[in-house]
Amino acid sequence: MAIEKEGTSNKMDVDDPQRISVIYDKLKVSGCLQLMKKIPCHPASREDILTVHTADHWDKVMSYSLMTDEDIEHSEMFYGEKSLYVCRDTPIAARFSCGGVLEAGRAIARGEVKKAFAIVRPPGHHAEPLDAMGFCFFNNVAVTTRVLQKTTQFKRILILDWDVHHGNGTQLAFLDDPSVLYISLHRYDQGRFYPTGKFGSMNSRGEGNGFGYSVNIPWPTKGMGDAEYLWAFQKIVMPIAMEFSPDLVIVSAGFDAAEGDELGECNVTPPGYAHMTAMLCTLAEGHVLVALEGGYNLGSISSSAVAVVETLLGKPPLSINSLSVSEYGTETVWLVAREQSGFWKSIDVDSCEPNPGPRPQPPNLAETLKEHRQAFIYSGECLLSLPLLFDTARFFEGQVACTKDFGNSDVIVLFLHEFGKLSVLPDQATFNVQEEFTRLV
Ligand SMILES: [Zn+2]
């Protein structure tokens, strides 16, 4: 949903107005449109927007309509840094976008349709109660959730966010609210991927009464595809969603995790999106509202959107062959399962454990030496193991030791111990280079 590398992307190349028209045209060509009903769209009102955003934020966005050409030119860099396009039509576009999602939700609540797909722009999931960012001005999905909760029978709402970016604005809007379950699958890259920081990490799980109702599935790297997404759905998303038992599912449907999207660099295919949609349609008596968020490859977003809509219309998803979950995917799902299992009873941590593979691993000399060193340094009872609080700490567990008076000392002397050089010498008889033939030089 945002420009990842400052200065390397042309803004107009990214959030292209054609994103709307290509999806619409492809729905027409595929025959979906003829099976759908158009829902009249109205701009969201100030009252609607204020269910999530502050009056100051509303005023600020509304004031864009008064900007002169000079104001726009002078502020371009300021808004560019926040990944925002601003012009005099921004306020009405943002209100229509939000109103589009809201009217689709109202149509479901009135029973006119059971499922809906809102093709809207600008997107919303980065917009926070106090601020606009990442192409988003008003949080379309969050406002729809709040207004529907206030005015319709939909009280418990699941927001599933499969946009490749973390929906910081949406999670923030419901952080302490147990009536809204927010689940996001996104690239995290140890906090370096947009919107950056720790808010999208797996231990960011909500606050107060809402603790446990924010579920982040943060991918550590690019390249995640159908296998990883469907594995996460089977092991985390669906068990938690069924336990939560929502009245309505709203999907923050960015298609920037789609195969071909240069910002997301992931590989979810149209059948992958169809399978996720099919699973979500088993919840909430089939009440599902899908709202467009990001996605910047016109071909990818339109094919993905058609696959989602066909599924909403009842077509079974195409089968996907050879689903092999990567090590990163298995590891992430397992760690999230461990994090969430204390709160959600339906999570089966054991079934998520990374598969060690069919072949027994050869003894690892480095690990053996590490264990020996640990046993040696802790045996004299003069050293304590220092707890580590960063994400990958488990790799270094027991490897950082300190003296007992560590906290009271003015001077800290740090020793780094390195093993000798490990080299693999081929077994002379077989030329086998397995690790059991590793020698310490
Ligand atoms: Zn995005």
C-alpha cells in the first residue's frame, strides 16, 4: 500500500486510477457482473466517519478541497513522504470510497444481498483515527464496522486483512475492543516492511479488554505464496475465526500479495485467493463483505478479484497442486500458534510444529560444541543466562551469559567467544561430506 523505496517509485505509477476500471471490466468479461447487483453508493457522512476518526482529522481532510494549485505544489513533498496523493477532489473521493464499503455492508444487513464486493479507491486500512497515511484517508473498513455495529444486527465482526501490508489503522481502531477480531497476514520483515515498526509483530495482540483480539501473522520475508497463506488459514485463521463466531466477515482485500505485484513480491495466485474466500464464506452464515485495499499490478489485481467474486457467487475454487510450505512459512505459523494458543483454545500447536523432514539429520558439530560450552560456563554457578527479548532470540538461547552482579556494575566487559574454524573434510573412503566428518581446526 505504500512506496517502499523512497525516490525510486513514481507515485502515479503505483496507485493508478485504472485499478478500479480493470477490475470492473474483467468482472464484466468474465460474466460475473451479469450475476451481480449494483449497490448505489453515497459519500460517507461526517457522523459515519467520526465513529472512528477525530473531528480534527475530518476537518483536515475536508480542508484539501480549498487548496490552491500553489498549496498543492508546495505540500507535495510533505504528503509524498506519507505516501499520500492530495488534490481538491481528495475529500469527496475518500468519502465515496468509505461510503461504498458502508453501503455494501448495509445492503448485507438489510438482507438484500448475502455477499458483496466493494471496488473502491482510495484504500483505508492504514488510516489511523488521528491521521492519514499510506494512500489512506478514512479507514473504510473500520468505519463500516463501527456504523454496522451501531445500527444493525451485526455486533461481532471479523476483519480479515490479507493485504500484503499490516493494517495498522484498523488494528489501532479496535485495539481494546473484544467485539471486533482483527486478523492480518502481512509481510513484516522484522519490522522493516511498510508501515514498519513493531505494531504488526506477532506479539502485538491488542490491549485491555481487546487483548487476544488482534492476531498478526507476520511473514519474515518476501516470496510467500498459496502454500503459506492456506497453511496459515488452516492452522490459525479458521480455528480462531470459528471460535470467535462472527456475525459478519469483512475482508480488507488488498491484492498486493498477488503473484506479479512488484511492491509485495509475494506469490498468491487467483486460486489461492479463491480458497481463502471459500473458507471465509463458511463463517457468519455466509455474510461476507470484501473491500478492495491495495494491489498495484493491474493484471494480478483483476484476475485475483475475479477469482474472489466467482467464489462469492458460489463457484468452487480451482484445485492447487503441490502445496509445499516453505521453512519461513512453517516457522511463522508455528510461532504464531504458540503465541495465540494461550488465548484461543482451538489452536493446536503440536500440529503446527515444523516438520523435521524424513531424513534424520547428521550430528551437528557446532551445536554439540555449543551445548558443551553452555554446560561448562553455567556449571560453576558464577554466570547467569541473560534473557533476550528480540524476535529471533530463541536462536541464541543460553548463549549470552552475565555475572550475577551485572545489574549493579558501572563497567561492563564484554567477551565474544567464537568457535575455531569448522571445515568439512571428505571421508576418504566415500568422499562423503556430511557434517559428522566436520573437524575443528
Ligand atoms: Zn498494501
